[in-house]
Amino acid sequence: MDHRIEAIRQNWNERTPIHAASEFYNVEGFKKGRITLTDIERREVGDPSGKSLLHLQCHFGMDTMSWARLGADATGVDISDRAIELARSLNHELGLTARFIRSNLYDLPEVLHERFDIVYTAIGVLCWLPELTEWAKVVANFLKPDGIFYILDGHPFSHVFENEENGDGIQELQLRHSYFPDPDGIFYQGGGYTYTGTETVATESYEWQHSMSEIVNAIINAGMKLEFLHEFPVSCYKAFPNMQQEGDGYWRLPAHNDSLPQLFSLLASKE
């Protein structure tokens, strides 16, 4: 295994119990019946009842199990051992029907030999993948004829900014990262914060930027047909420190929010 992928596996093993205990994930609310999927995902994917669904990079599976609650025959896959262990435990405790597989995404065709009506992935997924050509081939490999692939993720343009104080003590977005891909990725030393609060993660990790053209072209070149690409001026989480959550559950910047795409969704089909 690529040493960078192995570092990511260890990093997410460490993150899993931190995330599971956080208010951000609200596991207790999920146990009481909460559906963790956004209204965007549910509207754009449609009714999954009676359909087979493969969830790539599922973390500890609450979105996977939410699709199962909505009637899908759902399978979740993640690289983290601890995440899959927790997903299986929650699934058993709640009497749900989801299935979970521990695998590196790129190796999944060697582990799983089925085809699905829907392949799905969402929120904070592409940045953990060093290469999208093979990723898209994996997606296409698992689609049935006439199956659909759906992704909702952070918009790559929003990833070029960092939130910093100006000379007047006001938080402003500053251009700090390249929009265009770097195959080497960005190396992060251990000791940084995870996104669920103030807890630090000791293990090192890597992330990669992927431009919108790279994403779209990988999908097209894997033999899929692009059905739609949508962009949204909202975030599913507090991506920048000065964001505010509004009544619809989405996070927005206090100024010029509508000038910045923060999420994108894409649906492709396999003909």
C-alpha cells in the first residue's frame, strides 16, 4: 500500500472514536432515528427503495445506514478498521440491514464482485484520494447498466482559501492554496485539530486538491455520462471559523457568502 494511504488509514483510525463521541456526529440522535443525509442528497438521488447502493468512503456508516432506513440495500466501504468496526456495531445494535466492508478504495474491485444501482459518496471525500482516474474507474466498475453515480462534496474553489484576521482584527478569506492539483499532495504533521471540535489527532496525514475539470474528466473518461453538475453557496459544516449556521442547517459566511461556491453535486450514469 502507498505509504500515504497507510498514513490516512491510521489517521482515520484515530479520528473515529473522537468523531463518534462528538456533538458534530450526534450518534445518540442517530440511534433515535435521525436521517443524517442532507436535503440536497435526498432530492437529487431520489427514492432508493428497493435499490442496491454502494457507499464509498463511508466513515462509520451513519449515512450508509440512513440510506438503509430509506429502503436501500446499502453497502458501506471505508479504509479505517475502527470506523468499520463501529459501523457494524451500530448496524447490529439498531437492527438495520446495511453491510460494511473494510477496504482501500483503489483495492475494492479485488474484494467486492457485485454491481449496484447507485454508487454514492459525499462530503469531504475526494481530498483523501491521490488520484482520480483510477477512482472513477472503480466507480464505473461497480455500476450496473443504467446505474447512477452521485457525489456531494466541498467545492474545490473554496479549498484555496484560509480564514485569517486582517490588521483590524476582522476575519477575512485569504488566498493560500493552489486551485490546481499537485500529485504530491499536502503533508500534515500530527497534532492538528480534527473538524469535530478542539480534539487533536496525533497521526500524520495527506490531502490532495482536485480541480473541477479533473473530477469531471475522470468521470467522463471512465465511460460515464454526466447528467448534471450543481454548485451551492452553502457548506454542510463550519468550513471557516466565522461561518454561521442558519435555520436550514447549512453554514454561511457573514459577508459575500453567495459569491463563493462551497458545495458541488454531480450525477453521472452508466449507459
